[in-house]
Amino acid sequence: MPALPLDEAGKYVAAAYLVFLTLIFVYVAIIGAKVSRIAREVDELLELEDREGEVDGRRASAHQGRDAQHPPQNAGLEAPRS
């Protein structure tokens, strides 16, 4: 004989399924929030990288213009040979 009669066990089985489905829903919501946050952080990093690339590009062009006006002091000198 089962611990509970089958006509009474149905309520507990339904409650167990509801608890299980609620836990699954909460887990999926938490993971979804984490994925959303990570995606937002990746977008911010990509934007930061683009801005840094623009700044580096401006610095490189500024250095190229300056280097053309002021060549390095050791220009034309050869390294000593051994």
C-alpha cells in the first residue's frame, strides 16, 4: 500500500511540479539578466575601443606631421659595426 492514497497524492504532485517550474522560471530570469548585462558591457567596451582607436588615429597623424617637421636627431647616422 502506498504512503498516501492515490486520490490525495495528486495534490502534492501538482504542488511539486509548480515549485519545480517556479524554480526553473526564476533561474531562467536570473540567467537572462546576466546575459543582458554582459551584452551591455560588451557594447560599452566596443564603443570604448572605437573611441580609443579614433584618439590613437589622431595622435598618430599628429605625430606624423610633427616627425616630418622635426626629423629624429640621429637621422643619417649609422650604427657602429663590430
